[in-house]
Amino acid sequence: MTLKKALSHARGILAEHDIEDAPLEAELLLRHALKIDRTQLYLDLDRELSPQPEEIFWQLVERRLGGEPTAYITGRREFYGLDFYVDPHTLIPRPESELLMETALKLDKDHPLSTIADIGTGCGAIAISLALELPGVKIYATDISAAALEVASINCQKHGVADRVHLLQGDMLEPLPELVDLIIANLPYVRQAELAPTSFEPLIALDGGADGTESIAKLCRQAQSKLSARGNLLLEIGQGQGVVVTTLLHGLFPNGEIEVVPDLGSIERMVSLNLSKDKVAG
Ligand code: GLN
């Protein structure tokens, strides 16, 4: 069987099993079995797939059909155009979270930031992407999970930012040694009742408590004592959580400017708090 045949066969099987992005995932699995990059795969499409890699490939497809995410099978996931190592100790970065990145970069353009904290950093995708985009900014990345921080550390080395991204273990903002200009966080926000029983991802990264906003609420309260005077907070949220989170923030930061921002699919995806736009009294 040629690589091209194997690829189209796998695509068909994955699609039949309702795997979301069957063409991409088939390609990633084949590349992983053959240990080749995208260019090499496309150059070799008419070559015969030899028996050993073929056996490995179909085993990978089997694992995918068993529900295991491709990112855990291959140990990698792309975020903001960068390749990250991931394992089951960390959430798999989602494209929706690029909205947090883009907003942070816009904020820096308007008012240059000196310090940023990425809370619940997981594999470090947001902190590291920011470190590469904003070389002058000091970045803290915290996580309560030591295992997640080990993954983040591998990614910091991989992307050459280990000296600029300060990894701290602890409960959200507690380990921060100074006030920061921007707090950015993709915390767990799935409602407990909606957690998939067979999720391969760590529960600690998904479980947002009864209404999904427990961790977010805790972070908002902690932010009162950790944001600089003109600071910003960017929070990824789940569908339908905009009102709860903005109401809470209005109570905690009565003078801050608060906004709910939808993602490309028009789903409420982020809440931003901006203290630099303090409403002037009177
Ligand atoms: N976006 C993820 C999901 O819907 C949830 C991520 C999170 O809780 N931060 O599964």
C-alpha cells in the first residue's frame, strides 16, 4: 500500500467514527508512525509503506478510535504556529485560546507591558508564545500541578525561553513575587455535570465546579491584590459564563472596564478587565 492509499484509508475510517478533523489527524498519525515532517510526507506519497511502519500506523489509528486524542498519541500539538510537547498531565491547547494571545499582544501594543502572569499554564503554550512575541516582557507561569510544570519546563527549553519564563508552582496567583500588568488564564471551566466520563485530559484542568466558574471566581478575587494599578485580566470562559463572570468582576473592580469577547464561532470565549480605563468619577 502506498502512503497516499494508507492516508486516504485512515481518513475514511476516522471520519466514519466522527473524528472531527479526520484528514489532519490521519496525516499527523502517519507522520508520527514514519517519523517524518509534512514536506517529506508529501514528497513520499507514492512510495510503498513498509510492513513495520504500516503496523505501527494502524495501531495508532486504533488508539485514536479508542478515544485517545491525537495530541497524546503523538506527544505534540500546535498552538499559535508553534509546536508544543504535550502529555496527559496537561490540557491540550485549543485554537480558541489564541484569542487570549491576540488580545494580550494588542494590549501590549497600546501600552507596553512589563510583567505578565499566565495562570494554570499547563504545557506552557500561552506563556511561551507570549515570551517569543514579547521579548522584553518578564513572564511568570504558574500551575498547581508539578507534573504540568515539568511539561511546561520541557517546552520552555524547546523554545529557548527557559531564562525568561519563570515557572512557579502554587495556587493560582499566590506564588507571584510581584504585581503584574497582565494576568492571563485558561482555567478549568467545564461544569461538573458536563465533564465527559471518558476524558483523557486531566480533570484538574477541566473541572470548574458546579457552575463551571469556581476557579475563575477564585482567580478574580486573588487578582485584587496582584494586579498593578493599570493592570489587565484576560480570562477564557465557557459558553454562557459571560454574565456570571462580568457580574463578579464588576463587584470586585467597580471602576474597571469589563468586556465579554466572542470567538470566531460567535461563542462567548473571553472576559477582559482593564483597569487603565478607569471610569473618571463625575
Ligand atoms: N475548551 C475546553 C473544552 O471545552 C475546556 C478547557 C477549560 O476548561 N479551560 O473541553
